[in-house]
Amino acid sequence: MADIGIGSTAPDFDLPRDGGGRVKLGDFSGKPLVLFFYPKDDTTGCTTESLAFTALAPEFAKAGIAVLGMSPDSVKCHDRFIKKHSLMVILASDEERTTLEAYGVWKQKSMYGRSYMGVERTTLLIRPDGTIATIWQKVKVAGHAEAVLVAAQNLHQ
């Protein structure tokens, strides 16, 4: 990640969220936060990842850990995505990409020889004091939510 790393303070944000309203980093002050960045609603990998975090939502909640997903999709798109898949995670919309850039996840990517800008699938575990405990970059979806849950639970020990 460009300017942030383990131990640094997580960049602040204030973004529109699914269902209306706004979500801010400060909303999670005093409790651990899993912040997962993903490229696009309703695509195979992003759906699988969001469903995995949803399946573990009761375990995260039991441990007092908040889970927030973020992509450049609109709130309207997030609302459709949540409804279609019965997701139980908060989704923030960063259409301007300011937060995605602040976290260093808006990157040049390449597919089939074509370069484009997009979100690099990344997850951060943020401590209750707002500092970054763990960063998973270039996430492979299989087993990822489970690994994040274990790491988040271990923050309390």
C-alpha cells in the first residue's frame, strides 16, 4: 500500500452507504473494523467474498467486530446487490474514489493485455484505536473471510 501500513492510522472517510445515510470511520471508534475493498457489485468474486463475510456476520458480531465493504459502485447498485444476495454487511459507496485512493487500493490493473484503473481486492483489520493491525493485499477469495475472522478475534487476546 502506498502511504499506509501496519501500525499507521487508518485514513478517515465519510461516505454514502447502502439504504441511505452515511458511514464514517469514526462510527466504529472503540471496536475493531474489518474494511474490505472490492472491485464491483454482483460479479463472481465480489459476490462470493460478500457472501462469505455475510455467512460469518454472526461470528463477527459476537466478537464485537464490525464489517464494512467498499467499492466505487453507487448506493443504488449496493442496494440491489444486498437485496439480491441477502447480504448482512454494510456497503459504502466511493464513486469519487477519494477513499479508495487514500487507502492505496485504486490501482492500474491489466486484463487480456488491456490496462485500466480499478480496485485491487484488499482487506484491512483496523484496531479499536483506529490503527491498522493487518493488511491483506491482492486477496484470493477462498477462505479469506475465515482468515480475517480469526485475525480479528485474536485482536482481543
